[in-house]
Amino acid sequence: MYLVRSALATTAIEGNTLTEDEVNRHLQGELNLPPSRQYLGREIDNVIDAFNTLTERIRYDGTSLISPEVIRWMNGKVLEGLQTGEGVVPGEYSKAPLVVGRYRCAPPEDRPFLIEQLCKTLNEFPVDKENVTAYAILKAIFAHLYLVWIHPFGDGNGRTARLLEFYILTAAGLPYPATHLLSNHYNFTRSEYYRHLDQASGAEYGYIAFFDYAIEGLRDGLVEKIDEIRKQQIAVSWVNYVHEYFEQSASKADRRRRMLVLALTENGPARARQISRLTPALASEYHGKSSRTVSRDINALLDSGLIIRVSDHIEANTSIIEAFLPWRNLAEPE
């Protein structure tokens, strides 16, 4: 899921119009893109292949050194099989002067030297053993910013920079979902991303503002993912709790009531008169039974605490599970 979102994010910034659902279907071989849009799928494939190759390199070779060859490989990979502009050779430094907006990129003759110096700086980047993650994040953002400033390639510089960012974070041992959050942030705040890039090269200390922008987005992404994981944990724990509650009973009534609780969990609150039709399976259980049976089931589950009545609706009482979870304090900023 995170891989798909990140691949989509890093290509969407450059104009890829596929949706998350379309990317999922494409990877499962279920999306038939017309010839005019097949390049969109190829862009996604290239980025995901690059993610996987770099991850495997770190996992099996144990190397995370950054070299001009690695950066050139990244650019060649993101542009592989795609149509490019005149004079653009994937993985090769551009020999033409490049201008992005009002920013004039490094001269062609300086690009090899500047990339070598960037790699040297990254490989010698300071590391604090007590703050490895923090230093890796700073290193990744630094690498992203300077590669975009040098702008050595005729196309794909942004995707290459974000790939380099991912590589640094992965090599530092960050959890895989976290390594994709910066790319997602840049995509969600695309106009701010370009504005901060522009100011970073123009305004005095503008690069500091880019670091602030990137780190704030990473933090927000982490909070969002922690919330998402927490909800998934609650959902799984709740389903297990419901099954365990009825584990000792084999009666048809308790089997039906268990189905009712799980149906409310999956489909959300419902009025009493809607209960018997929440799911096809539940409708089958209540087929031929009177409304009194539904009422008895509801009352029994209310007494057990597995469901609660809120106004004129009935819902699953998942707050039971939340009482077993550790107290959460993410120190939300005021």
C-alpha cells in the first residue's frame, strides 16, 4: 500500500494522472490502458522497480555508499522506456544549459564535478549514534535539495532526487512505510513544494525554510500513519474479542448475535429496524423470524456491553478495546 502511494506520489508531481485504484489494478494486471496512456503505467513500473532494486541492494549487499554511478542509474531507471525530449539520454548528464522557472541550473561542464562533490559530502555526512534517524532525515532532505539545484539531467531530476531521498532513509534503517512519507508530502502540497524549492535557491537562508517544510510534512505523515495503524489494531483486536466472547457458546442465538455485532462493526451504526438487513448473511439468519427476535438480540447485546445505543442508532462498542491500549500522547502542537 505504501509502495503504491509513494510511486504514485513521486510520478504525480511530474504529471502522472493515474489514481491509486488504477495503480493497484495496473500492478495486478487488471488495468488496460489505451496506447496514449500506457506511458503512465510505465512511469509507475519504473519507480517501483527502482524502489525494490535499491531495497534489495541494501538488504543483501549491505552497501549504502552513494556514487555518481548510483545517481545516474536512478535517473536511467526512472526514464527507462519513456519518450524523452531531444538530447535527453536517460542516466547521462545533460550537455545543454538548463533553466527551471527563473532558476539557472549548474553549467554542463560543472555537473560531473558537482555530483562527485555531492556524493563525497553525503558519504561523509555526520552521524550521531544516539540520533541516527534524525541525521538520516537531514541527510536525505539535503541530498534532495542539492541534486535538484545541480539539475544534472535533461529530464527526471525530481524523481531522481526523491529516489535518492528514499535510498538514504532506507539505508539508515527507517521503517519502510516512513521512507515514503516525504514524497507523499511533496505531492499533497505540490504548490508549496515548488514554492519552497524556488525560494531555497533565491532567498537568503531559503534552504532552512525548505528543511522546515519537509520535516513538518514528515511529522504530519507519521502522525497520520500512527493513527491509521492504531485503527487497524483496534479493528483486529475487536473482532478477536467478539469471537472470544461467544467462544464457549454454540447456540444459534449467540451465533446470530455475534454476526450482528460484526455487521455493525463493518457497516457502522444502524437503526433497530435496519438491523436484520445489514448484510446478506444476517438477513438470511433473520429470515422467517419475528421482530421480537431482533429486539431480544439487541437487548441481550446491550446488556453484554458489546453494542450501545446512541440517540436513535445502535453501534458496536469498540471503546471496550481502546481501554486496553496504551495511552497515546503525540504532543500535538498548540
